[in-house]
Amino acid sequence: MGLRQAQQPDPPQNRSQRTDRAHSSSPSGHGPTRAGYYPVLHRGMRNLSETDVDPLTGLLGPAEFRRLYEERRARSRRLGARCTVLAVRVLELPRVRAAYGPEAAEGMVQHAAGTLRRAVRSTDALAHLGRGALAALQDDGDRYRVQSIMDRLHADADGYRPP
């Protein structure tokens, strides 16, 4: 199972753009601030309906992630707080699906989602955007934290063997 990190300068609808960076937002140039963000995120997470959660992974769905992304992006512009979107794509899904069936491909996505869930903080919003694309919306994410998460994802992906 291969993973690739992607930059998402626009909301998650732009899935075709893939690079080896995460998008970080701090428009004012000031350091990150936390005031008020966590209650907003937690309130948003509490108000989720079952349709906002992806049934395969248990992560947020694309629409709810986009809503949280837009909310966090507006807050970043307004207060100068940093936020980071880390996007991960599970590679080789079509090949695995063709060779081993849809259950094997779903297992790969579930494994990657579990690994991402363990690698990020409990306050980060995680989503399955479809077709093997996962995303994390992080408050105060810096490049060292993102690199640490990507190292964990790559190490786990290298050791993954389907059941």
C-alpha cells in the first residue's frame, strides 16, 4: 500500500492536485493562536448527523469536511491563526481492486484511515474524501508535525500486508 501526501490550497474538491507538501495557512504572519478554535471544532463535531460520517472508515464525509475547512479558513483569515490541511492518497487501489476484489481495496483504505487516526491529535478533523483520499484538518500544524505524521504513515504502509 503506498501513500502520497498532497497539497490542497482550495477546498477538498480539488483532488487531482498532488504534491509532496501540506497546505498551511497563516495570513497575518503572526504565530498560531488557539483562542476559540477548539470549542468551535468540537461543537461542529457534536452536531454531525450520521450522513456526515463515511460508513467505510468512520471519518467525516466530504461535505462536512468542506464545511469545517471553510469555517477554519475564515477563522484563519480573521484572526491570523494557522491551520494545515494534510491530504493523503492511498495508491494502487484500482490495481488491488482488480486483482483481489473490492474487500481488499476497502481494507487498505480502512487501514490507512486507522493509521491516520492514530497519528494525529484527537482535536484534528479527519475525513475520507472518496477513492482512497483521506484528509486531516489540523490547528497549528507545522512542517515538522506534518513530516512526523507522514513518516508514521509511510512506515505503517510499508509494513501493511492484507489479510
